[in-house]
Amino acid sequence: MTELARPSSVRKHQAILEAAEQVFLRDGYLGANMDELATLSQVSKQTVYKHFGSKEALFIELVSTMTTLAGNELHDEVPDPAAADELPTFLEKYAERQLNAVLTPRILQLRRLVIGEAARFPELGQVLWDRGPRRAMTSMAARFSRLATNGWLRVDEPATAASFFNWLVMSGPLNQAMLLGDQAAPDPAGLRDHCAEVARVFLAAYGCNNSTTSESH
């Protein structure tokens, strides 16, 4: 067992990431103080660098970890609808889960931080894209392909359909929250109304006769 794989080392690694989330999201990359971060982690600064190598590497791993964890609940273990008439409700609920994951204050802070540091660390944008929107669209493209095989959707290009669905979902709510502040995100009722309209519009374009939103309202 290598040193970094030992249980105590794993705990230290996690503690450093948790402290990094607090410090980087609060102070930004340049303002983040590694001495404070080490104190919050209850390890030495030498241990921080032993685990991550550099402040930059720690920052990149933080972005990767936060983005991956935010998407796990959305993409893992979410079964396809069991019948065509469940499709409208499935799409609405999936859209709600997607927005709830993205519109949490800490993830919005992370997005703003990555955008602000994009010129300094262009790889951060790639990490956020790969673990966030691209992961979501890849997952949905595979799902839409299966649903088309079932005869519940008319989808010739699943990747295009997934892209359209993703941006129908994100569109106004994410732009409002990013530009106007966390408080500009829709309230729960507004979010549900938005997601119901997303499902209606998507199925108007891609649905078959046996999968329409009229059956869910």
C-alpha cells in the first residue's frame, strides 16, 4: 500500500479538499492562503504539497471533484421510464434534478470562479465542461437513443437532441443566477413550471404520438 493510499492519508486528502473548497470559493485562486488552508485541514503545508504538488494542482482537482460529485446523483442510477406515458414526467423530473444540481450556491460559485480564472488556467474550463455539460449531454444522448429504439422518441441524432434538451433546461435559470446572483434563480414553483415547459417543447419536437405532455397534466 502506498503512503497516499493509507486510510489516514485518504482522510487527510479529503480534509485538504474540503478546506480548499472553503478557501478557494471564498477568496478566489490568487487570494487563497495556503497557510490558512493547511490550518483548516489540520495538516502541515508540507503535507498539502505532498498530496497535491502545487496550489494550481489542488485548484484543478477541486474543480474536477466538485463537478463530478455534483453530477453523480443526477446521472447514476436514474432508470429510464418504464412506459411511454411516463416520459413527460420523467423529462420534467430529470430537468428539475439537473437544475437543482447546477443552481446550488457552491456550484454557482465554482462556475464563476472558473470563468474568472479561465485565462490563467484554460484547462479548468475543459474540466468543468467535460464533467458538467458534456457528461450530462452524453448521458442523455445514450438515454434518448434507447428511448428512440423503444419507439417513444423520434431522434435521428441523439447528441443533437441531448444538446437541445440541455440548453432548454439551463437557458434562463442558469443565466439569471450566474449574472444576477443566486437569488435570481427560480423559486421551486417557478422551477417546476420551467421544467414542465421544457418537457412540453422537447416532446413537441421529438416525441411520438404515444409520448405527449398532455397525459401528464
